[in-house]
Amino acid sequence: MDVSNCPICGNADISGYFRLRCNNLIALKCKNCSHVFIKNSPINSDNASDYYTMDDFKGNRKLQNDQWYTNYYHECLADYESHLDSSLALKQFREKLNYFNSQFPQKGRFLDVGCATGVFLDMAKKQGWDVEGVEISQELASYARENFSLKVYVADLTKENLNCKPFQVISLFDVIEHITNVNSMVASCGRLLFDGGLLLIRTPTEEALLRDIAKIIYRASLNRFEFPMLWFYSFEHIQSFSLKSLNILLKAHNFSIIKVFREEESLDRLNIPQYINITIRGINLLSALLNREHKITVIARKK
């Protein structure tokens, strides 16, 4: 990854933020927009599909401690409807669909970028949207086609142009943090949207209270206790956004943010000890009061 300039604002005034000893992960921070990004991830636009296979999707991750994620997306497979009332992730999907339905009562064309197994697209299709997906993993794209009869392109929007009609809505759920060239991704989405169309981006946020607590523990231990940092910073998550850096990125491509959701990760997805689960649930209650949850979803309108 080119680290001579900030990937969001292009500013050259960047500095070292931290280095983790256990895996030599190096994070940098822009002094202008405060965006945080990973300097030395092995993932790039040419090899990304190698790191996001069906096996990775199910939790056997190559660059993280996979024992934490062994059941991570269990509710996002062909039987997802049996989890609709119990899954926080699926409830969050429905919340976003309800918002899009309110903005476009007549529905329209809908593109999900990084659609994985196609669950969100299938939910949208059942509500009357004309849906398509983009996915870099051939395995995941095949799963979506075979189980939900979806039209899914195997493509990388940062490098390829899709030859298709414009969309009313494009969504990127937990995608943009994995991408090196985020400007190319947002520019591509802009080209594929109607004027007045909506772009959804959901990503973990640098503003989360849990991240600040992890950094306090890390620095108070003189950078020796790295375990909490590994939950939030990894080679897979190349970019770490704040609302400020997302706003700068979107404005640069003629978008304006019209809606912001802040939400937590489902702890039921994580294979963690009970005492950690209880501790995080308590912190999450405080995060909600402070409006500093783990993830941020912005919806922006193309001008």
C-alpha cells in the first residue's frame, strides 16, 4: 500500500500510530483528517480474493485468530430465515431495507457490493427490489446464485467497470475497510447510481468506545498487552474510518450524508469467554449512551 499520502484526503502529513509486536502490524494516522490505516497488510487489489473465500467467511480466517470467529456468519447462509427473529445482524439488515423502502416506495434497482452469500440481496428481492450483486470470491458468488437465484458478478469495482443500467441504491456492508483504493470504490459506485441515488457504507469506526479502551490498556501497559488491540486492528481491516473521514471521502465524490446509524456487533457471533462477553456487553451499554458504538453506517445521496 502506498503510504506517502493519506488514502482519504491525500495529505502527506502522516505519522506512525502504533506497531503491534506479535504480528508487526503497523498503523499510520493522518494528521489532517485523523484517518487510520494499515501500512503493511499483505492484502491488495490483486490478491484480495485469496483472503475472502467461503472458508474465511465461515470464520477460518488466515490473518486473524480464527478461534474467535468459528461461528461468525452462521445466520447468513441458505437457512437465514430461521434466524430472522434472533439475529442482530439480520435485524440490522431489515432496518436498512425499511429505510430504503421509505425513500423509494416504488423500489427500483439495487446493487450490493461484497454481497457474500447473498442474504441481504435475497431479503431485498423479497421486498420487491430488482437486485444484483458484486463479489470478488467465486465461491461466495456461486453460493448466492445457487441458493437464492441471484445475479452476481465476480468483479472488483476498484479495477473494473460494470456494464449495467444505473441503480437507485448501492450498499457496502463491512466492505470498505478491506479496500486499499477506497476512492476508486466510491467513484465506481457514483458512476453506477442515478442522480439522487443512495449509497450505504457500513464499517467499524475509529470513534468506538471499545477501541479507545483497548488503546488505553495497550499504552498503560507500555505497549506490552496487545490482546484487546487485536480485536480491532488487523491486516484484513486496512482502513479505520471516523464519521469525519467518511464525510471527506464522500464529499470528494459528490455525495452528501443524509443518515447515520451507529450499531454494535452481535456478540453471539464470537467465540469468547463468558467474562469477556459480559464485560463487553456492559461497555456496549455505555457506548450507546455516548453514541460511540463499534460500527457506523452512513447513507449518502448522490448529488
